[in-house]
Amino acid sequence: MKTVIPYFLVLLAAVLWGTTGTAQTYLPQSAQPLTIGASRLAIGGFSLLLIMILMKKINFRTWPWKATIVAAICMALFQPLFFTSVRVTGIAIGTVVAIGSAPIFSGLIEWFILKLRPSRAWVMATTLSVIGCSLLFLNKDALTVNPLGVTLSLLAGFVFAIYTIVSKALLAKVEAIPAVAMTFSISAVILMPFLFIFDSSWVTEPANIITILYLGFMTTSVAYILYLKGLQKVPSSSAVTLSLGEPLTAAVLSVFLVGEVLSVVSWIGVTLLLGGIIVLTLSGRKRMGKIR
């Protein structure tokens, strides 16, 4: 059972990420996605960083800066790449390509660069999940396959895969909570200009404070702490596949809280997504074998 717990931690992180879209519906329409992203990273990163410094959990002299900076750049890049791709090519295609390509990129990087052979369970789970994710979004309005948008989505999936792999290496040297604090604080600094480029006055309005705090603490700090805690015992490719629980959660919440209606095909997609996640979670005891 202990070998399954890390998988559930990663899945729980994905569930928290999946609440992001629903939470954003409580923010004003004028709120730019990039401003929201910068705000949540700043709240989640800086608050944790302050706590970790006060608790003396971070030693700046011996800190593994190289891995941290690479992870921070990847997380900072993911925000504009993903949100721009969604704006250019639509929510359906942008989400499916970005989130669906991430586990594939992660598996390929582990296989060809890190020389780790994907397990059969990972291949089966990833196939089911990617097909399910695609079917889930088939009920959306007119799809626009824009080459630039698809390219940006692929890049978003690629940088998220790199973030996961680099973060796993980072966790070999530092604890999960300090890692999240440092990584997201640096990411927040990188994205800070967007707070000045776009109108960010809505952030300080009383009606929006609770929502932005939820996004900062629960969908950022807590979610990524859970993700990295699980990542310590879970192969990077499997962790990225489990992150497909995010669109699954978003779809379920859209039905029960926002009032959206999913087609039969989309419900089949939900079933396949859930099936892939279950296959990967229950096969937690099977590790990826090293190529000799």
C-alpha cells in the first residue's frame, strides 16, 4: 500500500489543479490569465519562501541553484505558452495538445536521454488517458487548428515534462516544501512584469481576495508540495500522466458546479481518462526498468 500512496499524492495535486478553472469563474472577466498566473505564483511562492527562511530550511550557499533555476524557468514559460496557445487555437485543442503531449514527452525524455524504459502499465495508462482527454473536449464549440497555437501547446507540454524531470533531480538534494518555495518564487519574479503590463487592480478588491488566495495557496503551494512529495517515489513519466487528472476534475466540476453539459462522447472520454489513472495508480509497485 505504501508504494501506492505517492501516486495518490500526485493525483490529489492534479485534482487541486483541476479546480483552477472553476475558481477563476469567480474572478472578473477583465482579469488576464497571465496576471492570474503571476499573482498565484507570487502568493504561493513568496509566502512559502518566507516561512522556510524563518524556519531555517533553506541554505542559500549550498542550494542547488542550477536545477532550481531550470525548473523555475520551465514553470514561468508554461504560463504564457499555455494561455497564449488556448487563446490562439481555442480551449479544446490547446488543452488536449498541451496536457496530452506532456506525458508523451516525459516518457520519451526518460527513455532516450535518461535510459529508462517505460513500463507496460505506463504505456497503457498514457494511451487511455490521452485518448480520453481528446474525447473529453470533442463537445466543445468549433475547433480551430492553428499551426502557431498547436506549436505553442506542444512547447507548453514539453516544458512541463522538463519541469517534472528536473524537479525529481532537485528532490534528491532538498526537501519538497523548500523546493516549491524557491522554484515558484523565482518563477513569480520572472512573470512579475505581466502585473504591470496588464490591469491588476482587481487583485486588491475584497471580492477577489479569497479566490486569489485559494489559487495561490491551494492550487499552487499545496498542490505542488503534494506533487513533489509524490514525485520522490514516482517515475517522472508516470507523474505527468497522472497530472491528466486535472482536465478530468475540471470537466466534472464544470458539470456539477458551473452547469455545463457533456456529450456521450465526452463521458466516454471521462471514463477512459479515469481508467488510465486507475491502471497507473494500482500498478504503483511496478517500476520503470533500467535499460542495460
